[in-house]
Amino acid sequence: MTRRDHARAVVAVVGASILVGVLGGVVWALIAPGQRLYVDEGSRLLSMDLDSNNVFVAIAIFVLVSALAGVLCGAAAWAWRSARGPAMGLAVMAGGLVGAWLAALVGGWVASARWDWPGGGGLADLVGQVVVRPPTISLWVALMGQALAAGLVYLFAAGLTAESDLGVPAGKVAERRQPVRDPAPRPGSRSGGAAPRTRR
């Protein structure tokens, strides 16, 4: 694998990690619970019973889904044997960060459509009714789940490998290295390392 091919592999892993993260966000939006709220006078929202715990339940589900996505991405990146290396580990973590951020964004849109959330401006017409607020990700720490899981899986797999080259085929490692050329001979120099003759 040449350096150009290795760079393409890194970009492919970043893109795949982002895509998996977004799909995880859609799954989260479909399974995370919403919070039932009673609309009181003045558009005040009152939590009902134990539904306030659903806020933390939704965040916990997001972290678990993101961690699962990170495990899958980290294992898939390590399975790409010819592209193994530090760059691939950083790529899967970078893709996990972007993927988790987009997962929270896209998942929020899907959850809002799922629960038909009226928004703050539409609550005045719903006084005395019960509405469901869709789940959201309010803690930025939750966005670290996919990247951390992917990085730990990749690091753990690298630690279990006995080979110093991480099991990359010898031919693939040689292709990444630039060939070292001998310096051009100086004018008047002789090949073979023979000592110059002295004229008597």
C-alpha cells in the first residue's frame, strides 16, 4: 500500500465512522424515551411522576449506542490489516467525534418528528394537555462515547499484537517507505571504492 492508498484508507475510515455514528443517532431517536409534561397556565411545563428520569435515561442510551458504534468501527479499522498504524487509530477516533456530534443533531430532528413536539411557541394552545418533549443530548461528555470506545478497541488490539509492525504484511510496509537513492557520484570519482593512483 502506497502512501496515497494509505491516505485514502484513512479518509474512508473517517467517513465510515461518521456514517455509523449518524445511523446510531437515528436508532437512538427511535428507542429513547421522551418526557411527558403537563402544560399549565402561562405555557409552564410540569413534569409528570417519574418522567423526569427519562432525561438521564435518554443520555445513557445515547452513550451506549455510541459506544457500540465505536466498538464496531474500531474493530473494522483494525481488520484492515494493510492500513494498520497510528494514523488509522486517530482516524477512527476523529470520525467518532464528528459522528457522535452529527448523531445528536440528526437524532434530535428524528425524535422531534417522532413525538410531534410543538416547540415553545405552540404551547399556548395546549394548556391543560399533556405533551411529550423529545429526548436531547445536553451533556457534551456524552459525545465522547464513540471516539473513546473506538480508540480503546484499536489500542487494545494493537497491544495484543506481538509483531512490531502490527501484523502489516512486509510488502505493504515497504511500499509506504520512500526509496533511498544513492547520492550522485561527483565528477572524476571512481566507482568501486578503489584508491586513486599516484603518479611517480
